[in-house]
Amino acid sequence: MTTIDRTTDVLVPALPRGRTLRLGASRIGYETRIYFRSGDQVFFTFLFPVVMLAIFSTAFSAMGNVGEAPDGTGGVSQAAFYLPGMIAAGILLSGVQNLATDIATEKSDGTLKRLGGSPLPVISYFLGKMGQVLVTSVLQIALLLLVARFLFDVTLPTEPERWLTFAWVYLLGIATSAVLGIALSALPRTGKSATAVIIPIVLVLQFISGVYLSFTMLPEWLQNVASVFPLKWIAQGMRCVFLPEGFASQEPSGGWDLPTVALVLVVWAIVGLVLTRLTFRWVRRS
């Protein structure tokens, strides 16, 4: 029995039931190994937030605690203040930058064309990519938390409800970033131009979304622009987890606004899925 792959109009044999998931699980391991063998990807998507956390924490340590009272009490260290933003940036890098550049390169060098002519289902391919993102981002966040805790003495939350918030913000954020990364892989015309196209988008979002700069420092119009995109809301959700409750008053709405965080991320996940469905091809159409 055969089926027609509509993306390439190639006849491919139908796979036994359950084999799609097994192939997807197998590709998670394959994609993860390939990821860690690529030095530039490891640095610019895996280690970059850790390096930036160390730089910002060290560079601004002489400025004292953020949010301390006039008498010098209270507040949090610079490392604790930047930790939520770096976690949010890592989620964006792992999903958007990693997948967009990786898939664009595979499309350009013919890897996707060869896979399109094989029995590998597109679902197995996506399972491999998104599984790799999940594995590497979990490792990245674990490394960030270890560096923050043991190198910069950041006190991590102990309340179970905060970690529950962390879990759903992370899962929504990484899923949204992954599908948007797949959708954005259609933008670069060649594999060589992928980083030049994708990295500026990711970098600008980090600067306007409260990762490197306090969100309230931005002009109101730029805050409004950033609020359209998911990174601002991922960062806000992570601040709710890692910063004291008193910092909620510094958000534009005067609170953490977690229902809006969830709503925006779900909407962007749906947008990413629709764009992926419309734009993904095993081979680029001229």
C-alpha cells in the first residue's frame, strides 16, 4: 500500500501503525546529537543566555540590589533580577532561532528534499525537531538555575504554586517558540542567509521585551509593540515565578496578569501552527 506525499508528489509506502511515533522518538535522539555537535548552535542558542546572565550579573553588581528600599534593605540581586529574562530568552532561542535556522539550512542543502522522498512521515520529522527543542531547553534552564544558585547565590522559589506556574509558562512558551521557528524557516532564501535573517528578529525582540532592559524603561509605544509578541509575556510569566510579589506593581498592568500571558501564548501557538501548515515544504518553491 502506498500514499502520495502532497508536498513532493512522490509515492511513499504507508507505515505500520505506531511506527510514526517510534520514528519520531528515534529522531529526537538523532536531532539532539547533531545539535550538540554544532559548536555555533550550542553557543548562540544553548550557552548564550548563561553567558549573558553572567555578564549582566557581574557588570551591574556594583549598583546594588534592584528594588531595594531607601534604607538599603530588600530588593533582589542583579543576578536574580535578570534570571527570569534569561530563561525567557533561552526559550525563544531554543525554539525560534534554533529551528528556523536549522530547517532553513536543511532545506537549502537538500536534506529536506531527501527526507521528503523517504518513507519518513512529516509528523515524525516534526516530533524529532520539537523533541530536540524540549530536551535542549530543559538542559539549558537547568544550567541557568545551577549557575544562578551556586555561582551568584540566587535564592530560588520554594512554593509549589510558583513551580506550577513555571511549568505551564515554560510548556506554552517552548511550544509557541517551536512552531514559530518552523514557520519562520520559510523566510530565508538560502541556508547561508538564515542566521542573517533570523538573528536580528530574535535580538530585537529580546531588547524590547524586558530581557536586557527593564520593560518600564521603554517608551510606551515600544511597550505596546513588544506586547504584541510572545517573548514579553514569557518573560512576564517567568518574573512572576522568580521575583518577589512586590515587583508585580512594576508591570504595565500593575500585576502579573497570568491569564493574559496564557491567552497570548495560546494565540501565537495557533498562529504558528497555521503558518507552518501554509508554508512548510520539503523543498523550497521558487
